[in-house]
Amino acid sequence: MPEPTAQVAAPAGVAARRGLDPRSKILLVLLVSLAVMSPGGLVFVPAGVLLATGLAVSERAWSRVVAIPLAAIAMYLLGWVLPLVWANPVVTVVAIGCGYLIRFVAAFGVGAHLVATTSPTQLSAALRAWRLPRAVSVTLAVMLRFFPVVAAESSAVLDAMRLRGLAGATGLARHPILSMERFTVPMIAASLRASEDLSASAILRGLGSRHVPVSLDPPRFGGRDLALVLALAGLAAAGVLLPNPLTLVIA
């Protein structure tokens, strides 16, 4: 008589907290990046900014809800409006730069949603579902965990430098070599320590084991992913059919 298979129940409330499938978010980042960075991609920039803002609202990241539209409006004013009222070589250079940077506002806004709402475990489960090689999935998952750790360490180092008067433009201007040394050396040590901690954590989670890890919350597509596809199609159609201020002023 076969032994009953052990069933591991997902934590309570997982289904209620389930958001977008990580695979949908990865594909969304790739599609938006390709659309806005391609030749003629300015057509899709307003739609990308709206989409990034909507994703920030969905996760209640209010600072990003304010920062993304403000950054796009600032780029538009500097890149399209200012050259019309003040013809100047410097303004022209700034306008050309803003013409490219406004594309990054949309791409980074959508990418920030992926980074903020996807844990390394969820990313690993999604990449395993795609049957990507383990070398690729583990590398991406470690990168997703490594950069926030480095950002936290850099914030702590800057706080310590600020107490000694070495942080900021004033400290850098007064002690440029000492400021760079006091920032670089601790960051190198912190990065090495973080990589060792992440390696130990990965080994404890079964990295290198012959058995395929099983996720308690396996990725699956749901109603929110379908709504995202419909919203993406609507925004893309609106970007093509409706008048676009980024192209109307140039023309």
C-alpha cells in the first residue's frame, strides 16, 4: 500500500496577499524597457509613466507615486518647453539629455515595482517554473538580495561620515581623499561580509542540493495578471492613437 504523500499547506492568507505573478512582472519590465528604449519609443513613454505610477499606487509606495510623475514632468519641461522659450546651447544640451532620460523614468519606475514586491524566494520559484538553468536563477536571486543590503550598508557608512563632517558636498570639498577613503574601504568590507552572509544563507536554503526545491507559494497566473495584460494593451493603444505631447512639440 503506497504511503500517503505529505502535503505542506501554504501559510494562511497567502492567497489573499497574492499579487502579480513574478513572471508577469519580469515580462512587464522587459516589454516596457524595449518599448521606451527603441527608436520611436517616446510614443510609449507617457503610457509607461502612467503604468509605473499605477503600480506604485497598488503597492502604496507613496514616495514613488509622487517622484515618478514629478521626474517625468521635470524632464518634459527641461527637454521640450524650455528650448522653446530660451534658445541657448546649454539648454540644447540639457534638452537632448532629458530626451533620453525621460525614457529611463518609465523603465526604472516599472523595474522598481519588481524589485520592491518580489522576494528572492519568489524570483527563484518563478525562474524555476521557466526551467531556467540554476546558475542563472541563483545569480539573479542573489543580485536581488545583494543590492538592498549594500544600499543599507552605504546608508550606515554615510551616517557615520556625517557625524565626522566628511559627508556631503562640504565634507567632500574640504577632505576629498579622506572622504573617498572613509567611504570606499568600509563599503568593500561590508560588501565582502554581505556576500559571505548571503552564501551561508543560500547553503542553508539548499543551494547545491540535488533535489529540486519546492515552494510553499508556487507562482501561478491569476486575475490580476489578466487585468495587467488588458491595462498594458489599453495603454499601448492609447499611446499610439492619442496625441502625444512628447512628439507634438518636436514636430
